[in-house]
Amino acid sequence: MNPLHVGDYADHAKATLAGDVLGYLDGGSGAEWTLRANTAAYQRIRLRPRVLVDVGTCDTSVDLLGSSLAAPLGVAPMAYHRLVHEDGELATVKAAGAAGALFVASIFASTDLAEMAAVATGPLWMQLYWLRDRPALLELVGRAERAGYRALVLTVDAPRVARRHRDLRSGFTLPPHVRAVNLSRELMAESHLAAAGVSAIERHSRERFDPTITWADLAWLRDRTRLPLVLKGILTAEDARLAAEHEVDAIVVSNHGGRQLDGVAATADVLAEVVAAIAGRLPVLVDGGVRTGADVLKALALGAAAVLVGRPVLWGLAHSGAAGAEHVLTLLREELAEAMALCGRPTTAQLDRSVLG
């Protein structure tokens, strides 16, 4: 059966991926309350369609930090794409470009930065965790700049990786053929050491992530790069205002896909609060729980400039490589255009709180 919606790709992934890989991909932290809340929040939001509006053409395009996108969509930063398909990030980068979407490469990508840039036909951003090894961090930033990446995305909600019970039960450890090739083997060694009841990913974060960084450290990074800086992991008005005060270029409302602090609110439930606090000073993106084009519309109506999509893209990649990942992004764009037409809003600029029930 040809997949008709994101759920079909999810079903295929559940039926075909190895148990430990599926647990790593689909799992969340703690009791996975926030993981479930992310999708449920969009399902609770109702729409208020207007009729007798000329929707002969619906324009889903947006501009974001100087890049033009066919739709307000991006691939969220996710590590180790080669866990689900041998082509890894090369396939997802190609898929994003073909779909007119942004691609955010993970610091733990399983493909070389320059190789991804060589096949890209759309904008690339680079995601970072703040490593204790600052020279290694800066070396990676320099390589991203030279390869043509257009922004840095600093994940700020992970001073350490949270306990994820699925990974603990499986003793999740990276296989030898999958590694973070843009960092040294020494720096990544803990992620390949297996132990019963231990998540190698969690152990690695405790060894290598710097949990002491504060807002004051942002200036150190800004002084060492010409790239725009995006903060990913903002969930409150207070932190949104601090981000603006520290002159970052954009923020991402994110709870790490329900993989960090369990019990925090769904991103759709806090998006309006963050947007109000920012008051138009910088773009606000959002991720977590988006499964349909109507969800994308709801996020835009709540004030998001764009939506980052995570697990669905990897489900598509697992199904049929670049073609599957591209189809997921194309489905979301087409469903967004349909929802815009049926709501009587032919442009993304017309999506505001009036479209929400």
C-alpha cells in the first residue's frame, strides 16, 4: 500500500525497524506524558473556516532568516539518520531541498557536513549542543561556516540527556557502522560502549555536555561566528524575553519532542505565550507533535514563523529513503495548502488567531 498520510509511514516504521532503534526514535523521557501531549494538543485546537473567499491559488511560501521556503517547514535536527537508512542524512538533505524545506543538521549527524552541503538544494542550518570541549565546538562551527550553512541552532534544553526508559531497557548503544562523523572518535567513544540497563546516549551526554553554561556564554559564541544564532528549547515567556534581550536571531519553541523534562507543556500550548512575549522582535519556530498540514496551519495561526518536523521525516526515510522523506514533507505542504483553502486563507500571512476556534 502506498502511504497516504504520515500515520502510514509511522505504521511501517513500527513494523520494520529493529526494536532498540524504534525505541530510540519514537520514545520519550519519563512516563512519556509530554511525548503524548505534543500530538494531543494539536488535536484539541479547532478551526474557524471562512467561506466565499477566492482560494483559487494558495501560497504556502515563506521567507525565514533570508531564505525562501516553498512552505514553512523544516527538518528538525535529529542524530544518526543512518540508523534507519543506509543513505542517512544525504537522503534527507536531498528530500528537504526537493520539497522546498529547510534542513537542520544535527551535531551528531552520521554524514559529513561538507558532503551534506554538496547535495543540498535548499538552506542548511547547523545544530549544536554546548560541549565541554570548546575547541571541538568551535572547529565544528568553522566547518559549518565554510560549507555554507546559514545559521547555528543551539539546543538549550539539554544540559544532559534525560532518562528514557525505552533506551534503558534496550541498553541502547550505537552500532559500529553508525557514528557522529563530524566529531572525533575519542569525543564520541562513550556512545559506542554497551552496558546492560544503560543508555549509551545518556551516559555520553553526562560526560561531554557542559551543564554550566548560562545566558552570559552566548556572547562568547556570538563573538566567534558570523552566522545567525537560533536558540532551540524555549518554553516560557521569561526565557523568550531573555533571548530577545541577548539579541539572538530566532528561537524554537521545543520540548525536545518529549525527550527531555517529562511533564512540561505541549509546545502548541505554550506557543502563543512565547509569541506574545517576543512581540515581533524575532521569528519564533516550533516543533513537536506536528503530524498533518492542518497542524502546521494551527501553529502558524498561533504565531509561528515555521514548523520543524522530526520523527515523521525519519519514518519516511526508513520507508523508502529520500523518496519517502520527501513525500512526508510534500504531504505536509499539500495538506497545509488544502487546509488554507478550506479555511478561506489563501496566504500564510493571513493565518492568525482568527482562524482558531
